[in-house]
Amino acid sequence: MRYGKNRGLKTMIGSKKQVMRQRRHWRVRKKVQGTTERPRMAVCFSNENIYVQFIDDSKGVTLASTSTMAKSIADRAKLGANSESAKRVGKVAAETAKGAGISKVVFDRGGQKYHGKVKALADAAREGGLQF
């Protein structure tokens, strides 16, 4: 697809940066499918919060979820969408998954580059006992 003056993704989504993120997201989602044995660990970042969901795509069900707004995270009012918060959310996400009986996951970075806060969250989840 082209993004041009009067047609394409640029007019539908916005800037070139948003277009490239959306294309990466579509490319990843074509390959990543969550099952009952290995649910998809979907990561989403807003400007203020970080969200993690464990999704079984075969049934279309969210098995577990956590975020920077979860009550299980101490000092959640001070957290934002940065690397330090991503580490804490990654650890809590691993604990939440273990509580739901999930040990192996497929990581869905949501179109974000595997760098910075995405990498910090994934590493913390691995340290927490999840297998990617």
C-alpha cells in the first residue's frame, strides 16, 4: 500500500511514523497466534500507561491482564510509560501469568520496535519465569 497525497494509509492513520508502526503491527500479527498452550502476550503502550494481556486467539479470550494501573503494583501513581515502569510491569505480568497457569507465551510487541521499554518488559517477564 502506498501513502500518498490523497490516498493510502497516510491519510487514514496519520504521520509516516504511525504508518510504519501499523505496518510492523500487521506484519507481526500475521505470524503470531496465541493458543491455549502458548497464549499471546500482547503489549500496548499509551503515553501514560503500559498494558499487558495474555490472549488465547483460538477461543478469542483474554486469560489474564495487568497494567501500570493494577492494584497489585505498589506506587502505581508514580509510574508512567517508561523503561523502569516496564520492568515492574513485566515482573507483575509474569506473576499474573503464573497465577493463571501460563508458563509459555508468544510475545506480541504490538508494532513497537524491540528496543527500550519493550525490551525491558520482555526481559523482566523472562526473569519472572515466562518462556518466550
